[in-house]
Amino acid sequence: MISRRHFNGGAAALGATALAGCAPVPPGPALDPTAAAFDLSDLEHRTFNWFWDTGNPLNGLVPDRWPTKSFSSIAAVGFGLTAYPVGVERGWITRAQAIARTLVTLRFFANAPMGPEAAGRTGHRGFFYHFIDMENGRRFERTELSSIDTTLLLGGVLFAAQYFDRPDADEAEIRRLAHRLNDAVDWRWMLGQGPYVSMGWGPESGFITSQWDRYNEATLLYLLALGSPTFAISPDNWLRYTANFDLGWGKHWGQQYLHFPPMFGHQYSHVWVDFKGIADPWLRAKNIDLFENSRRATIAQRNYAIANPKRWRGYGGDVWGLTACDGPGDFKTRIDGTEREFFSYSARGPGDRDDGTLAPTALGGSIAFAPEIVLPALAAIKARYGSAIYGRYGFRDSFNPSLADPVHGPLIKEGAIVSGIAWVDDDHLGIDQGPIVAMIANYRDGLIWRRMRGSAPIVAGLRKAGFTGGWLA
């Protein structure tokens, strides 16, 4: 099965967390003039434009990547649906334009052919295939029916239902279709053989043996499964899921937190759920909430880059950020007398498949957690690499300063080599662009978080999982 992400291991944010007893945010470094001059609105706008320009206006599908021609990623569609209201609020598109694109998207998924057949289908039992054809929306090759990518699609679907709240016919249809799509997802079936939710299913081989059995981006998945009005799973499934959180709890690079190496695991669920000041029994026992946990994970990433145990070029307090992203290719070569191993698309984290490849989405998607260290890093990367890394649609997906020497060119994935500076990826990826525009919006004015506090499936899932406090009170 084709899957880019089967890793199973794997504004206002600044201030003390609302959970009593949690350590307050320490004062961050003063923003240097470069960081102070960084235009966050420009990054938000350019990243939004990626979704608006590259999406298919006939069916709402968003490509997995661009400019490389690709299939659509259903998760990228979810991030696109989340981005359109941001464009409305900032004045980049009209509400009517956003309504039209959103309706096209929801109508496509609501009317897409579903069933267990291996070809000619878009999904089955309410779930959708990870990758689908950009034009006809049918399953791409042997890609899996993905539980997590369906979750990320639903995040955008449910946000659309919350944002488009006016009584006119088109906005009412958005709400109706959104809830119809959410209600159709058969979470009980996706438990498969259990005891955890399966990562997916395929017509050829059935359920994927890997399951969502530890802390990662699956937090939102379990909340939606718990809060489903039609196929809800038991709260016992949440308790079973969080029972394994102890495996990741500990001190990492100077921070005590629930660890997951790549940064996306600390970002994705937070796009749609404001976890500040709310906690379930496991989190209360640790005297922490998930927002604070992601803040500490962000700080730990910077601390790791400063320590730079693998001695990669370019790492430091102003340039850092490890997550799932494109890479230069799968090969080994000698640099400065040492054999080094590199990877193509992979989930990277501190000490975990770290091949010197950094991704701006690890920073942009974390801006709400720790702006005092993220803003200077975004500014430094743009200042250091200029138009090679930052262009029409904001930051390119990834770069590797250790591969600045073009002598390695024959080995690497097709991409831009900037002699003497870094390997820079040619592409933008939808699932990496999405957290940037969404979390900047949450950082600036809480746009997505405020609306999603009223989402019935989200609230029901949080309550069934035992979350209390904060805005839930």
C-alpha cells in the first residue's frame, strides 16, 4: 500500500498555562531586529494562496504537492477547507468565493462513489483513500483507506460547518453536508481486530496491522471517534490509548513532556482543538495540558539543534525544526570525512532519522506554542537563504545545509541546489503548508480555536475522554 505517513512511534499563546501548577512560560529571548521585521501576515497570505491557487476549482481537491504533478491528498483538502475562512477574515477572498469552493468540495465528497471494490471508489464506510486522483477523485493505485487522513479531512469539514453559520441556503448546505460526512464515518468498524483504531484498510489485504496505540497526531482521531453521533467508540478506547502515554513521558533535551520525535505529532490536532487549560485524567496526573506539552516539545527541538549531537551544518538556536518532510534522497555519502545517510520523504525528529534536513513547517506550525523562539527562527531562515527558500507560496518544504556542495547532485532527489548554502526542496506539500497558515491564524486571533469550541462532535469527544477545565467549563 502507498502511504507517505506510517510513522508509529510514529495569539495569545504566550503566558502561563491555565492548568494550576504547570510551569509558566519562561521569558524568551528578545526579538532581534530581523525577527521583529519578519512579516508574519505575508507568510500567512502566501501559504493561503498555495491552497487557493493549486486546488481544483471543479471538485475542491488539493494536491499532495506542487509544482511536481501529483494526486490529491485528502488531508491537504482538510487543511484547504480550514484555510479558506482565514482568507475571508484577512480580506484575501470574499465570503462568497470561500462558500463556492467549500460547497464544491463538500458536494464532491458527499457524492463520491463508496464501496469495498479495489478500483473506481473514493472511499468506504465513511473513510476516504489517502490519495485520490486530482481530476476524478478515485483511489490512486493501491493507496490505503486512511483513518488519520480522513480525520484531518474531517477537521476542515467540521471547521467549515462552524464558520459558515449564516441562515442562507448555501451556508446551511455546507453545515448539512459537513455533518453528513462526519456522521458517515464508521469508527467502530475501523477498530478492526483491535484493541486500538487501525491506521487503515485496503481491499486487497484488509486492516493495516499498525494501530494508533501511542501519543502522536492521533489525538484528534480518537476525539472524533468518541464524539461521533452515529458510530462512537467507547471511552475505554481512550483510556487504553492514553495508558501507553507513559512510554513517551520523560525528560528530553531539557524539557519534561510527552515525547513524539517529529513536530507534526504535536501540531496537527492543535489546529482544530484549543487544548490550553483543559486536561483528561492522565494529563492532570502529570500536571500539564497538551498545549503546554507542545510548547515544551518546541523548546526541546531548539535545544536539540543547539546541542547538534550529529554535527550537521547549519543547526543552531536560530535555525532548527525537525518533522515529516521531503528529503534529498535515499543514499549514503561522505561529508567532511564522515559517512552520512540521507532520506527522501521521512518523519524526522531529535535523534530519530535526523539527516540534517530541516522543515519550516516545524516552526510555522508551532508559532502559537512558543512565538518567542519561533519568530526569530523563521526570520533567520528567510534572511539566510532568501529567495531560495521563500517565494510565491511562502517557505519551500525543506532544506539541508549539509548538502550545499553540488558535488552530491547526482545522488539527490530532483531539487534546487544552491551552491555553498543548502539543498532546497523544489516542492510545497499540502500537509506541511496547512499547519503554517492555520496556526498563524490561531496565534494571531484564535480564529479556528474559537469556532471549534462550538463543534458538537469535538466537545462530545473531549467530554467522553474525561477532559475538564478551561473553556470546557
